[in-house]
Amino acid sequence: MRLDKYLKNARLIKRRTVAKEVCDAGRVTVNGRVAKAGTELAVGDVVSIRYGHRLLTVRVTGLQESARKDQAPSMYEVLADVPLSPQGALAAADDPGAGGDAEHEEDGDTARPAIPGSE
């Protein structure tokens, strides 16, 4: 089944045209690789979708050509639903050297500029 059709049938994205646009924008990966709308899915594939401020990762458990609303959740298993901050906090959390003022610390105390008359 095509990726864009799966996203619509599983109700992960409301309309197939929107699913195609999201895929074309590079915001969907299948098994860790950026996927196009026409990518064929198989049961067991891992799909990650980057919405506005969250990253949803699911495993494909079913490929139904048409599914009612109550059947849609049986087409996938949620593996992760990670909130993303607009400032890229996810990237900073993944990089232990990112952020913080560790390079400005000396002997456990934050280095501060000398204030005249404070000695």
C-alpha cells in the first residue's frame, strides 16, 4: 500500500493530499529513510511523522484498503510520541555537549566578569 494512502486510512493524517504534501516536504521516514508518498509499505515497517511540534513513530500492524474510524488504530502500534520544542530542544537533548554553560565554569563556580570595587 502506498504511504500516503496508509497515512490517510490509518487516520494519522486527515486527507491523502495533505499526506502527500507532508511526504514531499521530507517530514516522513520509513525504516529511518526519508520516504516519498508512493513508497510501498509492508507490515512491520516503522513510520515516523514530524508534525508541527511532535514526532510520532508507529509500527505498521495492518494494511487495510478501507478502514472505518474505529478500525484505524488497529493498523498501527505507537512506538513513540515525542514533543518537539520550536527552539530545537530535542536536538540539544540528544547532544550532551549542546546547551548549558559547562565551558564557562571554573572549579565548579561560574566565571563572572570582575565588578569594579567589589574586591
